[in-house]
Amino acid sequence: MTKGESKVFDSRAEACTEVTRLLADQGLDPALAGDIAARVIDEFQTRDRPDGFRIQVNRWVIKDEDLDLFDKLSPAAITAATAAADPSSAPALAAAVATAISSVIFIARKLLSHSIVLSTEQYEVLIALKSYRAGADIEQIAEAMLQRNTGQPQSLEQHIQQVLDELATIRVRAGETRTLVNRDQTGKWHAITT
């Protein structure tokens, strides 16, 4: 599958295999890519009623914009998955990473439907934040992201603060904004489910 085309699958299994391949081609561990694909594949499902027919046909469609999403999301997913790939990590950590990445894919596709496109850095922060169900402070987000970052933790924390501020007020249309994260009274940040 190449950019500029959509691909239609008549079977869920075939579509899941293609999404797994797309994620693995971006450098994600194939097992983790398969886990993520299995969690998100129904997001790509469409239901058609051919003209004159009463039956509903289920299909799975991967569009060109989905390829762009995978391109932007994959570096962030690889960063999040680095800790999960450590042999000393618990299987629960790998499952948590897959859940966080899957959740961000759902959010990203919903944002795309409103013509909102995030940067790789914004996806990286969202994935790190989604892995903390009870919210996270900047230090926790930085710790989750430090696995692949070679910069100084202080500069990373300042960068995370900047990205969180951007995610707090994403421009949708002229004069209209949307909030993807918020901060509670204790200083913890939370990803808002759209």
C-alpha cells in the first residue's frame, strides 16, 4: 500500500494484518504492532448497503490520511514501546503501552475528521500521558519519554510543558479551539477523551 491510495479489505483478519505490517514497517516491534492492530482495527470498519440490497456489507478501509497518521505516530509509539521491550519489564507494561497507543490512534482519527493534525511530539506526549490513568505531572511524563531522549531532563521537561500548553488549546477553525489535555488542582495533567 502506498500513499495516495485507499485500500479496502473484505475481511477483518486481512485488514488487521495490513495495519500490523504498516506499524512494523515503521520500526515498531511486530508483536506489539499486532497487539495494537487488534485493538484498533474496528476503527477502520465501514458498513455499506449496496444500492438495492437490504443486507449490510462490512469492510475495513485504510485511507491515505491513515498512512500519514501512522508515519507521525510511529516514532512516538516506538519511544513509548522502548521501555516495554526491556526483558525485565512486566507483560502488563507492554499491554499498558499498547492500550495507550491504541487510545491515541482513536483520538487521532477523531481529530483528523475535524481536520486537526498533531505533530509527532504532540503524539509522543499524549501517549506518555495516556499511560497514566490517574494523570501525570511533567516529571512523570519526562521519565516515560526519557527512554529514547538524549537531551537533558530539564530541557525535556520544559519542552513537555510547551507541548502540553499547545495540546491545551489546539486550533480547530478560525477562532475555535479544542482542549486535548487539562491540569487538575494537584498539578497532574490528564488526556481528555474526545
